Amino acid sequence: EEVVVQRDDIMKAVEILMGNGQEGKAMRMRARNLGDAADRTLEEGGHSYNNLIQLIDELKSLKIARGLEKN
């Protein structure tokens, strides 16, 4: 099911986000915290980084195994 967001809803959200009120400040702080958390997962030792390394290792193992099967 496709959800359509109305122009007025987007306009209200942007006004809140860009405003100087508490709600806008809180939204910006949450966005900043989420961005920081995302950055940490991409750093060496982070969750996403480790998953990528694990995927690369598995692909290397698969390539080696297929090479042995052909011999």
C-alpha cells in the first residue's frame, strides 16, 4: 500500500523543524544523534563495518571453495 504525504503536512513539519521552538530543537537533536550513531556503525569496529568485513570474508571463502571444486 502506497502512503501519500500531503503538501500541508510536509510544510508543517519543515516549519517545526526549522523553527526556534522546543519541538524543532528536539527534532534536530534526535536527527543529530541518529546521524552520529550511523557514523559510529561505519567506523572500524562498528556493526556495519564488521558485517561488511564478514561478507567479504565469506565471499573469499566461497571463491576458494569453488576453485578447489574445479581442480
